[in-house]
Amino acid sequence: MAKYSHETRMAVVMAIASGGNIKGSARQYDVGRNLARKWYRAYVAGGVEQVLNTKRHYSRDFKLQAIEYRWQNKLSYPQAVAALGISSEGLLYAWEKIYLEQGIEGLQDTRKGRPPKVPESKKPKKDKKPLTREQELETEIARLRMENDYLKKLNALFAKREKSEKKKK
């Protein structure tokens, strides 16, 4: 979805409000007709603030009121969105669908994205008991064995590669 600056949005809305038609104003500013119509409806319903305010978080109660308002007044999605100041028709449609499928609990605020990292103070701490000399030697032996196995596999890989290069020549 293309992002438009506040100046572009207001220029389109003012062009329509001053008597221009939606199609011509949209073409003049290289914006889709439906988007221009949406911005103009938002301007008529709520003024400049509603046209420019695009990112908001909505509470569960507001979502429920929006759904009921649309049903009670028998409004279309674009009309209800313009009247209530919701940023998208698809948003209202999604709320309604969730409400019909899951009830009011489905409208609960949910955060998207990656969960925040757990602060250092709340992470479970490992027991850092000092190792005995015997345990230290055992871990060193295990590390050296892994290193030795790795080097053997690496040498085998190089030998195999050299053998295949000799066959190609």
C-alpha cells in the first residue's frame, strides 16, 4: 500500500471540497479514486484531524460500539468508518467477522509482532558452582575430542575434493 504525505491528502481533499470532482482530483495528484473518496468522506465526517490521523489503537469497547452502531443505523462500511473516524473499512469488517465468530472476547486488544525480551533481572539464573579439577579436565577432553573429530572430517573433505579435481583433469 502506498503511503501519502499529509500535504497530498489535504491537497486532494481541498480540491474536491472546492468543487472539483473526485475522479479529476485523484488523477491530478496521482491517487486512486477510492482513496480520494475515502479521504473526502473522512474530511466531511470529522474534519482535517480525521483525514490525517491514520494510526490508532482501538479498545474492545470501541470496537463493539462501532459494530453495533453500523448495525443499528444500517450503514455501509464506508459510511460507518467515516462517521466513527476509523482508519479503514477493512478494519471494521474484520472486527465484525471476529465478533460473529468468537464473540466479544475475540475483540480483545492483541499486540502483533515479536514479544519483548525478558529483562535480565527476571531471567532464571544458572547455578554457577565452581567445577572441580576433575570436571574441568573432563570438559576439556570433550572439547578436544570434538575439535579432533572436526579436523578429521575437514581433512577427509579436502582429500575428496582434490581426488575429484584430479579425475576432472
